[in-house]
Amino acid sequence: GHDGHDHGDEEQVMAEETIDNPAGCPSGTVISVYHLEAGEYMLEFEAEDMETFRMAIAAMGGAHHHHHHGDEHGD
């Protein structure tokens, strides 16, 4: 790099969690969970013999609501 240190041109993202051979999935399945930003995740699925893929996603209700009641700013 410009300061004599090699910081790398590409930022490497590491999986926050790795799930090997989850129940109900084909053998050899690996699910990697990456935490990108607050509330944003990416899932990566790898399997040897995956012919079809189905996934359902549901938001966690009430996880990040900002409802303030009364004196919000201490005025």
C-alpha cells in the first residue's frame, strides 16, 4: 500500500456462523451466515447434490421498533 503496509484491495468477509449438515438437508450441506450491517445478513448455501432449493424468510416482529412515549429528549 501507499504507507508501506499491504492492507489488501479486497475486504474479506468471514462467516459469523457455519452450520454443517443441518437436519432435513442433503448430506454435505453447509450454511454460512455473514453479518453485513445492523439487521442485514447474507446466507450462503453449499451442497453436493442440491437439485431444488426452497427457503422462507420471516421478519422478527418487534425486534427493532423505536416507539418513544412521554419525554423523549429530557426537556
